[in-house]
Amino acid sequence: MSKVIKNGTIVTADRSWRADVLFKHGKIIAIGPDLHGDHEFDATGCYVMPGGIDPHTHLEMPFMGTYSADDFESGTRAALAGGTTMVVDFCLPAPQQPLLEALQMWDNKTSKASCDYSFHMAITWWGKQVFDEMATVVDKGITSFKHFMAYKGALMVDDDEMYSSFQRCADLGALPLVHAENGDVVAALSQKLLAAGNNGPEGHAYSRPPEVEGEATNRAIMIADMAGVPLYVVHVSCEQAHEAIRRARQKGMRVFGEPLIQHLTLDESEYFNKDWDHAARRVMSPPFRNKLHQDSLWAGLQAGSLQVVATDHCAFTTSQKRNGIGDFTKIPNGTGGLEDRLPVLWTTGVNTGRLTMNEFVAVTSTNIAKILNMYPKKGAIVEGADADIVVWDPKRKRTITSKKQQSVIDYNVFEGFEVTGLPRFVFSRGELSIQEAEVKAKPGHGEFVAREPNAAINRALSTWKEISAPRKVERSGIPATGV
Ligand code: DUC
Ligand code: ZN
Ligand code: ZN
Ligand code: ZN
């Protein structure tokens, strides 16, 4: 059975034009005027765009003594409801756990996914076994490795481990990712704040100032350069981190930066709300920043020094958050956003003139498809691509409320936010998954997307190549002992 989207304007990362889109067996088979199929979907007044890709989610993740509340069933349903047709989740081995065993555990969580997904593998410990297994992980189509520079005593890796892993990534053509916050300083600041009786959610923000992020981002960039590998920095929240990325790119290094929709639109005043629940629900790492940092992130998206907007969707219920009453370090870190990323970015970005529609597609879909080497299977409207398509109605409005969301948690950090611009239809590999407010997503429809190492993007332009393969200097006439 073929399907056709008629009368819309196709919007991709590089152009916009009027054409119909015909697809069959999950793939786009024709694009052009006046196409016909077994089922026709009217896109009059709408934009036909590649479905969103969220490269940063934590679904059903064991973390801080609990599990994030949205699993692959509710999480991918939320994604589709908001126009996102693929998620990339993090597989997190426990300390000393074999990577392949963790991968099996994560794979077991996905049976009810209704959109396609992939994984990043986290490097949470280091040893010969990890070194060896990284090659098998790449063979299985997982070509990106995440490193936590924070969460001391849990997920954090030290610089020597990170340097070893980055070199291994370079050998394998894989892309290292970093959560860049100085975990030692965060731990010290947290203890200081608690000792002074500052135990509320605002203490979380004080314990992770922009400087800890700027320092770690710089450090990770320098270590990546020495290892001769590109770098992807997740959840860039502040000017200090953005500045480091900008500078590296100006020098010719392949460094990518990912702001989150939350940091672009919500600020630190949320932590000073008198209602403990309100503030704790917004505790995530890095924390929300002030308006100057927000302006820096928007500028980065406009200038191209930041390339991707994600969510870090890691949702906890109010009751889970309350575990941190009396000690902010025990508030599970994370916020939701999967369903809201596209409508909120469209409303605050495209409707305000900060982003063009084509830039919107680039930062929500196409850029990350290229960075993670799954373009044009994903992130494109082109013959042969997966029919992951959102038909976007720029006039549809909604007030965001947890009462109508797909996420299972009992609040929404965007509660009350009015969005203009929402999906009319969403297709996941050709399956109609969303029709306006009606969710037709099919649990189990989602498939794993395997990725190849990327010879083009995953090659560093390192200034340190000589150091990783030192030349022996021949000097005639100088005594050997003097060399
Ligand atoms: N930050 C969060 O807020 N939650 C999950 C992990 C992370 O780095
Ligand atoms: Zn006709
Ligand atoms: Zn993180
Ligand atoms: Zn994360």
C-alpha cells in the first residue's frame, strides 16, 4: 500500500519547494508534482519535513538510586506526538560490567519502541576488556561513545581513561561524546553548600556554575585534539562552553555542540521558586542558566558554531524528585522534553525570526543525521530515504500541559507554554503514527538503526598528529647522549 502527502511545501535543511511525497514499504519512492497513492494525506498549508531526531535521551535508565520514568514505550510515543521520529539513547554499563552485557540489557528495553532508535555506548570504566569490546560495539553499529566528566564516584571517568578511550575512538573511526562538567569541583562545591545549610534545589545550580562546564569543555577539546579525534559536546548550556567550541572550530578542529531546548528557553530563576517541587522538577545537569547564556546558545545555532538541539529527556516523577528533600545532591537529575522540543523550538525560534525553517530542520534532524552517519537514510526528504516524515501545521496551537502529554510523569517543565506550530501527521518509516491529537503509534514498530564508522566526519584535523606518532629526530654531528 502506498501513501502520498499532497499539496504541502517540502522543507529540508537546504531548501523549500512545493511537491508531493510518495512512499511505500517505509521508503520514499517519489517526490514531485501531482503524485497519487493508495492513501492520500492532505498537507495544504503545511510544511513537509524530515522527522525530528533526538540524539540525547535516557529512557528507563538506572540513575541516582532510581529509574527514569519514561521507558521506550512512553518515550517514543511522546517523541512521535511531537514530531520526533528517532531517538538515540545511552547504554550505561555499570562499573566493571562488560559493554556487550549492558548492550543486551538496553536492547531488551526496546521491544515496545514505536519509532526507530539507536544507541550511544557510555564508557563508565576502563580496562583491556573495554578496549577490546569497543571494536565489537562498533561492529554492531554503535559508533559513538559517551564520557561523563561529572558524577564522581558513579559514572565519571578520569582524564587518563578519557584519553585512552578517545585514542581508541580515533582508531575505530568512532565519535566520542562528553558530558562536560568538572566532577571534582562539583563534588567539592556540593559539600561546601550542604555544610553551610544550603540544601534546597537552588544549591544544585550553585554547585555547577558555568565555569565548571567551561573548564571541562576546554579540557575535553584539548584531550580530543591530542588523541586525534573529533568531539561532540552534549548539553552545552553556557557561553564558556560555547566559546571553547567556537574557538576549536575556528582552529579547524571538528568539535560539535548540542544545546537543549530547555536551556534555550528556561532560565535559572526556576530554581528560586518558593515551591520546592517546582524547583526540584527542573533540577538537571547542567542547570538552567541566565538570559546571557541563552542568547549565546541562540547565537551559536544561528552562526553554526552549535549544530544540534536535543532534550536529554530523563524524566522523573515528583515523588522520585522528593528523594532529595533536605539534600539537593539526592534529587534525581533530569527533565523531560521529547514531546515539546519541536513545537517549542518552532515557536521560540522560527516564529520569532531567530531561525529559518531550513535551519530548524538542520538543527532538529539533518545535522545530527550527518554527524552520526545515518544521512540520508534519516534526516532527509529524498528518494530512498526512510519515510520518517512530519507534516507540520504552522497554525496549529496548543497550551502545553502535563494533563495531555504522552510522558508518564505528573508535570511538565513547559507547563502553560503556548506553542504555535504542531504536527498534523507524523509517519514513522511510512506508518501513520500521529494524526493531530490522535496517537496511532504502534509499540514494537521501532527498529534499531545501525551506523557505520564515518570516514569523513570522524577524522580529526588534529594539530597533535606528530605527538601520537612521534618522529625520531636524526641529528648528525651531535653526540647520541645529547639527544
Ligand atoms: N543530566 C541530567 O540532568 N540527567 C541525566 C544525565 C545528565 O547528565
Ligand atoms: Zn491529480
Ligand atoms: Zn549529561
Ligand atoms: Zn544525558
